Amino acid sequence: MLSQAIHNQNSILGAALQGQGARVDAIQNNIANAETPRFTARRVDFEAALSDAISNWKKTGNLDLSKARPTTSFQDFGTRIRLDGNNVDIEREMVALFTQSVRYDVMVNSVLHNSRMLNTVLSGR
């Protein structure tokens, strides 16, 4: 039972890591295209779908992460930042990249912690 709980938790963290990875890719793409005329920044959403999967798991006991996938959309701030039509705000993107890096590190550390905990249980220490 404990191993199943840890497996489910690691599956959720894995899905979250995929979402964070997709978000970092989008941010890096935005930064790389900061000087490209008419480029529209992208953003990645995954939290709502992941939250729905977790809520369903709590209700039914069945963890289904098949719909908890990141989705990419265009980021519209209402107005273009530059005259060439590019809406990438490099300062916003750099802050977002730092934030996502910290979140990613926290999730990786959570997976490592769960692995250590499972190893401790299995080794009987």
C-alpha cells in the first residue's frame, strides 16, 4: 500500500515535471525569439488538468494522468510591446525562467526524497 502511494505521488510529480519542462522550453523559445519581428510569446498551462486528475483520484481512487498534459497557447498581453509586433518582454521571461527553474528543482528533490524513503522502507532500516 505504501509503495502504491509513493508510486502515485511520483507519477503526479512526473506529470508536473513534464509540465514544468514544457514551460521552460516555451520560455526559452520566447527568449530566443525576443528580437524576431511579429513573434508572439507562448505560454504553457498544465496545472488545471493536473489538479483535475488529482481531484478525480481522491474521489475514485483511480489515478489517470492521461489528460494531464501541458498545452501551449499564445500569450497576449493586450497590446504589442514593440512596434515590430513582437510581444516578448525579456524581463518577464527571465523572471519566469528563474521561477520555473526553482519549481523544477523542488519537484526533482521531492522525487529523490520519495525514492530514498522507499529504499529505507524496503531495506528495513
